[in-house]
Amino acid sequence: MVGEPTSDLGRGRGRFETESGRPVALRPVALLVQKFGGTSVGTPERMRAVAEHVARTVRGGNQVVVVISAMGKETDDLLRIAAEVSDTRPGREMDMLVTAGERKAMALLCMAIADTGIEAESFTGSQAGFLTDSTHRNAKIVDVKPARVVEALAAGRVAVVGGAQGVSPEANVTFLGRGGSDTTAVALAHALGADSCELYTDVTGVFTTDPRIVSNARKMEKISFDELLEMTANGCPKPAMRSVEFARTHGVDLHVRSAFTWETGTIVTKEDDTMEQAIVSAVVHDADEAKVTIGGVADRPGIAALMFRALADANINVDLIVQNTSDHGVTDISFTVPHGELDAAIAICEQHTGDIGATRVNGDPAIARVSVVGAGMKSHPGVAATVFETLAANNINIEMIATSAIRVSCVVAEADVERAVVALHDAFGLADGPVYVD
């Protein structure tokens, strides 16, 4: 894993500066890692706007490391072209291709920063010291040794790092997967001992629900790692779930904010005894779900293990699982998978129907999941009851239920999910501000 910070930069250090030739008082210097997503740098105008913001941050007396994603939809375009060119698409070559978008963006941003009078230097993931495993298309970070980034900062330059990339033990370029630039930023902030990790995106922070569905959704000033991790695992698209998990593990506070308004966003930090705990902080939904039901399964030990091992070996991402009570020695098992994996999951289940004694395999792509999340659920009874009552009052049928200490999730018909989000957001009064545990 990433070790302790490898430099003495950051952590509120100070320096003397001169203005008009006269020394001024010592003032703190912060080391900031600023990550900019694809929409933030999607056009030359947006690239220059980001460069100006970086320059303002430097002129404010801070050291800055930038992590940048590919411009706009360039990653999607590269993937589309690859599919048109090749049916095999070897993993090594796909990683070489898809990381080209970040390399292009980091060089362009350095050029734009130079026009502001600030020196900047770009680094690929391998140049920035990102060591990964050998898994192509979705590599994991093994270590970060950012010696060249430290040298650039020490020389007074902005370091601009291409996101979502590293190098394997075999010296191959690796890609960290979609959303990997967020993970790059968090890992780099930890390795450098940065004062803050700012994740800039096209929204102004983390909201109580999707503002495209609920007009009075409220931006949260602060949220815990655990709450945001549940939200990202259940449909909240930003930031990337892996980055939140990494931040929680290593204690890297995050600031999710807008690259368009530059206003203060949402602080993500560890939960402590002094933090007020909202009973429910947010309502999130995920429509990228499908349900598989295996009927007439023999109710004996090892059946579930055999079935889900086969799915795991095929890299099928199984989420919610429900098994009905046995009736005359047989039972039904239902589980959810991402939409794009439904056909593969059905095919695998059908291959094993004889092994598990199943009589049928059905798929349902028209489902979605709605979840309420809040740290205060741990000590406040009645949240689940309110969820079920609210959905019932709106004539929304629940097909599956899953819970954790700070989350209640319900699978409903896809056609009902937006009504469910609106109803639950209203039922818990989230537009008016959080209700805290007494």
C-alpha cells in the first residue's frame, strides 16, 4: 500500500516573502492537490479557466499539484474507436491507448499555466511514481513514490499529473479504470502529505439527492467518509467510490467543489464524536441495475457457493442477493447485477441449472435501486419503517431490500424510481436541512 508521506512539503509550512523589496511576516503555505475532471477541461476556454484558477492559488502562497482527466468525452471516443478497429482489444494496448487522453490534457494545461506566468511541469503516472499491479483496464495502486513531483514543487513549479495511470512491475503502462483520476489525486495527496485534496467537477458539491430529479435538493457542507462511501456504492456518481474508500483508509480529507463557480463545496472527512450525525443525510438511486432470478433451486449446502463462484470467475459484479424460504426442498434466489452484465449472468446461470437443480432463470432489466443514507441511523430506530411507509403511500412496490448500519436500500420498478426519490427526500425533510440525532 501507499506508505507514509515521502516529503516534508505541505502540512501548513511557512516561508518569508518580500513585497516591494521589504520582508513581510511569515505566512502559512499550503500544499494542495487539485483534481480536474473531463468536463472541467473539455474546451480550450475551460482549460484556460482552470489554468487561471491554479495561478490564483499559487499567487495566494500555496504549492499546487494538479491531477487532470482527459478532455471532455475523449476517453469515450478512444474506447469507441478501439471497438471499431479491433474485436480482441488486448489489455496492454487498451491501457496505452486510453491513457493518451490524460497525457494530452496535462501537456495542454501546462502550456495554459505558462501563459499566466507560472512555471508548470507535466508528469505521466509512471513519472509521478505510481506503481500498480499488472491488471490491465482496472489496475490497483501498489505504491506511490513521487520524487519528481517533489522536485518540481521544491523548484517552485506546479506539477501536473495525468490521472488514472501508472506503471506495472513489467514496466507496462496501466489504467486505473473509470474515475481513476479521483483515486490518483487522493493517493498523491496522501503520499505528499498534502493539506487538502480538492476534487473539482461540474457540480458544486455533494447533494442530498440528484438535483436533476428534486429541484430543492440541498448541497451538504460536510459529510463523513462512511456516508459518502455508501452513497457512491448506491448510485451517487461523483466522486469515484475507489477514491472515497482510499481517502477513508488513509485519512485524506476531501473537498468536492465546482470548477465552474469555484465556490466552497462539500468537505468529506472522518466521523468523530463531535460531529453531529444526521438521521438521514441523502437519498440516492441507481438505475444501472438488473435482476436475475433462479427458480426451483435445490435447497442444500453448496448450491449458492457453486453458483456465485461461477459468476465471480466470470467477473460478474453481483450486488443484492435474496433467497426465499425453502418450500418442499427447493427455493428461489434473486440477485442484482449491472445492466451491461445481465446477459452474461443469465448465460452462466443457465449453464449450471443442472448442477443446482434449477427449473428456470429469468432476467428483469427494468428495475432500479433507491437508498437512504445517514450516520444517525445507527442509533435512531424507525428509519426503515418510514422508508417502507413512504413507498407504500405512493403505491411503489418493493422487490428486494438490503440494509447496512447507515443505509436502507430498496429495489423497485425502474419506472417508479424517480417518484421514490422525490417521496423519500420529502419524507425525511432533507430540503429543509438535516435532522440530527438527539
